[in-house]
Amino acid sequence: MSTGFFEGIEKVVYEGPDSTNPMAYRHYNPDEIVMGKRMEEHLRFAVAWWHTFAWEGQDPFGGQTFVRPWHPQDDMERAKLKADVAFELFDILGVPYFCWHDADIRPEQGSFAENLRTLNEITDYIGEKMEAGGPDLLWGTANMFSHRRWMGGASTNPDPDVFAFAAATVKSCMDATHKLGGQNYVLWGGREGYETLLNTDLGAELDHMGRFLNMVVDYKHKIGFKGTILVEPKPQEPSKHQYDFDAATCIGFLRKYGLENEVKLNLEQGHAILAGHSFEHEIAVAAAEGMLGSIDMNRNDYQSGWDTDQFPNNTPEVALAYYHILKSGGFASGGTNFDAKVRRQSIDPADLVAAHVGGMDICARGFKAAAAMLEDGGLETALKERYAGWESAEAQAMLGSDLGSIAQRVLDDNVNPEPRSGRQEILENYVNRFV
Ligand code: XUL
Ligand code: CO
């Protein structure tokens, strides 16, 4: 039986680029074959439980603006109503995946035993809905940043009891993710960092975090979870300095603690911007190391400097991101999650639907542009030409040589390189033909 929350809103369908219906897909056509695969299987869209259903519209200066029938979110009956509404939205949108934190789906009641009981109950309930034809779980994760117990960190907390509570919490969330057939398990360390070095033993905290992540990987193998463990970089907010600053920092961390073959990255567009990078930079760094896992495709406001978690609406940005994803072989267990929320004045159920429709459509449009660029091959040809010198036997031999021998060759052959254009504008014009 319908909850009636989305009353009057029909299932969203593909109507093509000329449609003027704001509740139709103009570019996202799940069954369209692009580069040999259905678009739905390429993009693997997921709705995020936290922003779409749990978030109540607060900002630093004001409280709740959304008034939903499942508020206040403190008992199991309303948690189930929220799940009912969630599956209605999944059905309206036709998304193949969703994601959650434990705290989004269960009521928060305090003790670990209570949290465990309610998590198990609600994930059984969600499991029944999945079996009845609902979408699959892209990833589960633990919220170890909202409750006051996490204020000084989770695995990096100076109090070993918080480390223990974090270990128990992650175990329970991995169990629940495994039970629901989740494709990945994510760890984002919002409070794994510091406010001031005056009270922080940075080296000890990093060691604890490295040990914690090794326990997560060991547990994954113990229970036979086949999904991918992902960490999600972000430079700051809520912590002043977060340890998982960006893709490169995470990769260094994973290598130091022996996790480079076990853990991949969940990259978020807005986090890339906060770190002073473009999204495609973060994707390319992860891809170069074979550590590209999944993405959170939500942008920030470029003026405010906050993590505003907005739905994407910039085709060229999205196109370049998918270009690098496609170039590295596309998603395996990962997908496109909208870690995005509507603005706090967008209080209607229709706003929730329209936000996802727009986000999915922009992604589809950018994705098709990316596929067309890759199939055309213009960028790859230009890249090959630019690095062609390295194809010679002499250049390759140099990499196995030493400074002295190279210096001798420079003298003997009078090596005197002639600068060549990087052709940036020509390449930018090329990209603009597709977006
Ligand atoms: C916060 C953020 C998280 C993670 C999951 O900025 O991105 O929601 O995606 O914990
Ligand atoms: Co995120």
C-alpha cells in the first residue's frame, strides 16, 4: 500500500531530448546501449538515504525546514515509514541502487546493544523490500561523526573505548551490508583528523586508523563479503584537518599500512573542489594507481567554500569525470551515488524527485559526451603524439640508466630539446564539440 507521500507523481520515464516535461528523463535512457553496455549498467545510479530522507533542512543559522511524516526520527515505526517512502522514490526514479549510514535508517537510541537491535530489525525490513523487487545496495557505511561520542574522532579518538565502540559499530554495519548483498562498504572519516595539534598526537592517531582499517579488511574476508572496501577522501569539514585529505594522501596512507591491494577510493566531486582539485584530477590519480572504486557525484557551490552537497548540473564537469572513469575501464563494483541534498527551501516531495531527475539527466548527458569523445579518440591521439618520443628504444633504455650515463649522452649527441606546444586551447575546443 502506498504511503501517499509522493501522491500525484508518476513514474519517471525517458522522453528524449525534446521533452519539456520537468519530470521526464531527456538523456537518461537506461536501456540505451553505449559502448556495448546498457546505460543503467554504466552509470549505476544510487540514491543516498541521508540527504534525501534523513536530513531535516538545518543550516548553521536555522533548524528544521522539512516536515515529513516520519519526523521525529526516533522510533522504529517511523523508521519503517521512512523506508516505505524511500522505496517509493526508488521506484518513481527507476534507480538500480541506494546507499545508507546506519544512523539514517535506524532510530538513534544510544547504547550499542540498542543500535544493533534496531539496525538488524530495519535492515531485515529493507531486505524484504529489496526482495519484493526494490533496487540493490550500492554501499553501506557507519555514521561515526554525528553523535557526540564521536566528537574527538572514531578510530583516531584518544579514548580507547571510542575506538572499541567504532569497531563494534563498523562490524555491525559490515554485517548488515553483507546481509543485504551490498556491492561496497564505505568509510568516510569526517572526525578522523583534528581541530588543533595542541591536543593531538598525529602519529599515534594515524597508526590507530591504519590498524583499524586492517581489522576492517580482515573482517571482510572472515565473513566472506565480496564487495569492495572504499575510503572517501575529504580535506576538511567537519574536522579542521582530515587525515584522508585527497586521493593522493589516501593512496600514500593505504600503501603505508599495507592496504593498497584491498581498499579503493570513493571519490566525491565536492570534496575534490574543497581539496583544491578538479574532480577529474582525483579520478585520474586513483585510476593511475588502480584504486578507483566509486563516486559521489555532488558538487559544491563555487563561491561559498562549503560542502554544500548539491545535485550536479554542469555538463562539461560531469563529462570530464566520466571520461576518466570510462578510460580506466568504467565502474566495477562502484557506481554514481548522489550524496546530494535539495536546498532547504525545497520542501515539497516534488523537489526530491526533480532533483534526482535533473542529476541523473546531467550525468547521462555528460556520460554520453564522454563516451563519444573516447570513441572518437581525439584526446587519446593527441596524448599519444605528445608522448611519442618515449616509444623509442633509446628513451626507454634511459629509464634503466643512470644520471652519469645520461649526462654523457647529452654531451656526446648535443641533446638540445626544442619546446613544443601543449595545445591546450585546441584540446579545450575539441572537448567543447562534444559537451
Ligand atoms: C560527507 C560525505 C559522507 C560520505 C559517507 O561529506 O561525503 O556523506 O559520503 O559517510
Ligand atoms: Co560523500
